[in-house]
Amino acid sequence: MDNGAKRKLSEEQEDVEAQFEEEEDAGNKADEPMDAPAEKVTGARTSPVHGSRRTLRPRQAAIRGGRSKSRTKDDKPPVMLYKEDEPLRDLHKYLGEGPDDGQLVEVRIPAEYITNSNRQVRARQLWGTDVYTDDSDLVAVLMHTGFYLPAASPPPPAIVELRAFLRPLPPQDGYDSKARNSIRSRAWGAARNGCSFRVEQCKAITPNGASVELDASLARAPAAVPTFVQSAETRVLNTRSAAHSQERRQRFVQEVTVQYNLCNEPWMKYSMSVVADRGLSGSQLTSARLRKEVLLLETHSQRYELSSDSCGRGSADATTAPDEDTYRWVRCLKPHTLSGLQELGLPLPEEEYEPMYSKIGWEELRWSNAGVQVCGKFFPIVRLQFMDRRKSIKPLSADT
């Protein structure tokens, strides 16, 4: 809005207020008795005898009410910082008048505390189910509600911090105990002091400042386990661009290297970025990706296959996932070409591999820059390839 329009709006508002004051003066004069003293009529205008408050006209009330609502809507929730050995002491300050009228509070948890080495998580310092006491540890609560499962030390490099949004609640009559996500909460009676809280939202903050919404999972164990490593590597490429801008001469490109496998076909060079999760949601985890795909890996002389044990062989779309996925690691007896793998089907049939490890969890696969460690045995991987699960395709006969 330009200055002329603002000036016109201000003048219209002043005219409305002036008209309202004239009508108010006329009403006051009409209410005065006929024998009122002259000095009260001719003197300076005073407030009515009863001191009544000035009432706002509907238009003015709507304007002022809209301003107050906009200020309330733009208010950000208060921020608190998580500390490992300290409860959320000031959470009761944000309680509301009603049971669900508490103000939403944001609690930021640094990445150094979201690991299995957190003492409060190991000691099961949480009381309640869905609604918890205010002295419950927040990392243990997030694990119990399924928003986040702490990884092993050191902290995952893909997450800088977690931001949990809590709703303060009045003290409850009792707090139930329940086992969820490999942790059991403790029971407690009626609380006399303090407050309770409920986790309504949780976000993960990545190194580039992006926030990823995390979903709660009340299952016994996660169907897919995250692999917290960098999903892509970039480097600066100096080009001979004719542009004068330095930003256009130095472009960021994703670094991808191709190697030839044992059948002289192009595969991807092994790196941790290739096996990393594509995101933090459940469908973007590499462990969940193996429900529909098979991972083939090679050393300099051998080929191995990593596939899910939970999905039936040959099912191209595993829509129903169990509570916890398990995997198998086998050695391929003979490296086949891509066309040969399509005929045989993936995962490979029993006559095409030597079983090594089966029914293993994703935590038993230790990925590193030089290879992978499976159940304590190290395999120096140099290249790999993801392929879709498929049924066996029999070659067509010459007659057809």
C-alpha cells in the first residue's frame, strides 16, 4: 500500500471517530436535565457523571480485534534446551486454564545426547505412557513414543539436533507402564506437584539447516533401521565458463565413480554415500529399500548378495512389512551378467549361492569406508549395485 492510500485510510478513520464523538456528545447533552447550571453546559466537556467507558463501534472493534489476533498467531513457542541430568523444571509455567490449554513448548536436544550411551535412557528414567511426568527424560520419551530411536555412539553426522514440541498438561491421577520400542516405561501414582506433558511433534535438523518431520511408531521395534551417514558427496568443479561470475565458474556436482564388475559390466564404485539413507522418513531408509531391491556387492574376486529375509522370494512389491526386518548374506557361486540375473531371478535361487549368514539384523551390518563387517567378519567391498527383486524369467524357445 502506497503513502497516498495510507493517508486516505487514516483520514477516513479520523472522520469516523469524529462522527462517533459528535454523536456521543449529542447523547450526553440530551440526557442532561433542563435546569442544569450554565457553567456545566458552556464549560469544558467532561465525562458523564457515572464515568462510563467509551464503547467501540463495530468497525473499530473489528480492526483492533484483528490486530490482537495477528499478534497471537505470530507468537513462537518458548524454547528450552535439553540437558542430560536435568528435568524440564520450567515446563509448569506454560500450563493453561483447561486440561489441554497449555502453551506449546519447543525443546532442542543436541546430537550428543541422542545416543544409546545416554545415561537417562539406559536407566529408563520415564514414567507414564503417551502422557509422562515432567521429570521423565525426553530422549527416553521420544524412544518410547517411536519418534526417534537413539543410535550407537558417536552421534549420527546426519542430524545436528532434535526439536520436540511438548504440550504441558496438569498432573494425572496415575501413570501407566508399557513396553514400546525395546524400552519399558515406569508406573507412578497420582502426582501432587509439577505437571505432565505429551509429545505432539518432533523434527530432525540436518547440517544444512533443513528440518525433517519424524513420525511416531508404536511398534515393538522399527520395521526399518536408519543408516546415518552422508547421502551424497559433492565437490567444487572449476569449469571454463565464459561467465564473469565466480559462482558460475565453480559449480557443485555430485561425484559418482563407475567401475567394471567381474562380468565386465559397469557398476557403482563402493562408498558409504551409496548405501546411505536417502532421507529420514521410513520409506527412504536403505534397510526399507531392501524390501523391494537386492544389493549385490563385490570384492576383487568374489560376489555377495544382501537381501531381506522377511519378504518372500520373488515378490516384487512387499507391501506388508513385519515388526522387524531380517536379512541374509550369501556368497554367489558364479558371477552372472545382468541378463543372466533376470533369468535366474532375485534373490538368487538356492543352487546359485552358498549361505553364510541368515536372519541377521541391520545393526549387525557395520558399514565403513573400506567395506562392511557382517557378524564380526570384514568384507573389503570395491563395487556394488542395487537391483529390483524379480521372479525367474525362463528364456523363450525357438518355436515361439
